[in-house]
Amino acid sequence: MGALGDLQDKYERRRFGGPNATIITDAVNAGYLSVEADLLFFGRETRPIHKALAATTTPFIPGLSGEEDRSLAFLASLGITPKHGDKWRALRDLSDDEKKRLFNALVDYLVSKGLPSEVALNLRGSVYTLTHEESWTPLRDAREFAVLLNGTGRMDKPSLGVAICMGDRGAALEEASQVLDEYRRTITKYLSWLMEPESGRIQEMSSIYVVRGESVVHDKIIGTISSILSTNLAKPEKPIIAYSTMTEEGLAKISARTIDAMTGKGVNLAEALRIAAEKYSGKGGGHNIAAGAQVPINDLEAFLKLVDELVRKQLEGANHGS
């Protein structure tokens, strides 16, 4: 779950590689895990199809993510019935033909919203099912388990996540499930606000995207928002630099993300954020693909311009070196 939460499923069809693949093989052989290729809707084990579609934010689907009624209408337009008799159908209940129709329709829908078709590839990949967990719980799908743990931490309830990992499947799981629902609603609300057309909250600069969370997006959620948007914008070759302002402290919290292809071309977000933050009495660091920083709000715009310049120089330096 930690590896999934850390986005290490970066190999073809969103699967694990390297040492993680060895761990997966051991878990499958021991009977604790099953692996299959499928659509990666959030709640594929636990929610009716339209609710799972509405709860999906990787990628964020404008007009469908967070919109259960519209998601239900979208499925109906494809001839996919949400119920079998009186029982709601989950994603796992769909036929292969229905899944194919749904995936192809979502590709066309995302393109119609101005997003590249590659974004839709994040909707399909390897599903890791924890076979010893109860069906219809958020712990059955390892990705959903990872999001639940992340949600309890982000929503200031880390002890719930610890209790669940230690085996509590009673009160802690019930409360954590409620926290998870609130977490998902919060993320969807922030993404919808940020992606409002003509709002200017997502600004494209020469080498980066700036995501202006201002004081609206909570500083504990800005990292999640940055991760989601890193696979959801028209030009994934430009790193995401998202920020949230903490007015009382007079600081801006910055979360930066990029993709493997860009680190391979010389982008190192940890270095760029560290250099830029230190110039403006702040601090920054992390990894080449994901980094963070804090700087005084008064220096934020100058900081962003410097990060843009540093990323450009990193790419130019790599090109000259080759």
C-alpha cells in the first residue's frame, strides 16, 4: 500500500517493477494477493458503478468526477445498466464488452474537454486485490486501502490509519471510511474550483504550470492536488508547481510534481525548489520527481519565476550535454 501511495506503479499499465514486483510475486504465491488488468475506478469493489466513476480523480474527469447524477446519465447513454434487479452493480460486475465501451467513451469524453487521450490511460491498469480482506470494504483494493491511509493522515486522523494497519476492522474502520468520504469530497471540490474555465487558477509559464490554491486549498491537501494534476494537464512535460497560502504564518506551502520522462531529460525539482526557496529565506527539497518548499508569501511570485527559470536551465543543460 505504501508503494501504491507513493505512485511507484509507474511501469506499463500502471504495474509494479523492480523489487516491488518480487514482493508482489511472493504475496500472490502466498495467497494474500491477486493481480488483474482492469479499469481503475475508485471503489471498484465497494461502490455502485456511477458512484465509483464519480469518485475517480486520477485522472480528474471534468463534469463527471464528483457528479453522481451526471455519471449515472453518462452510463445510461452507453446502454450500461447500473442495476441487476434490485441490486446495484459494481465495476467488477460489468462484462468485458461493457468495460471496453466505457473506457472508449471516456477517452472520447476527455478529448472533448481538451485533455490529451493519454490522460485516459490512467483509467486502466493493474488491480491489486487483498484476498484476505472482506469484500465490499475499502481495504479489499490495495489502491483504495492506500488512499484511505493517506486520507486519515491528511484529515488529521492518523491514529485511525495506524489502528487499521494493526488489525482494527471495527470502530476504527467505520470512522476511517467516513473520513475517507470527506477526503474525497474535499479533493473533488478543490479540483473543480481550480479547473473552472477562465478562472486563471492554473497558469502556464514557459517551463512550468503554476496551480494557485491560494488560501482556499488546505495546505495538507495541496500535495495530493499536485499529484493528481501532474497527470491531468494538456502538457505533462511541464512540471506542476502548486501552492497553498498559510496567511497566519505568512508562508506559502509549495508542492511540485513531474513525470519520469522529464526527470530523464534533466529536471530535478528538489534542486530547483531548494535553490529558489533559499534565495527567498525559505526551505525546499525532496526528490527529482516530487518536491516541496515553504517561502514567505511576499516572495511567492519572485520564487515562482525563479523556479520557472531554473527548470528551463535544467532542460537546456541536459540538451547541451547530449
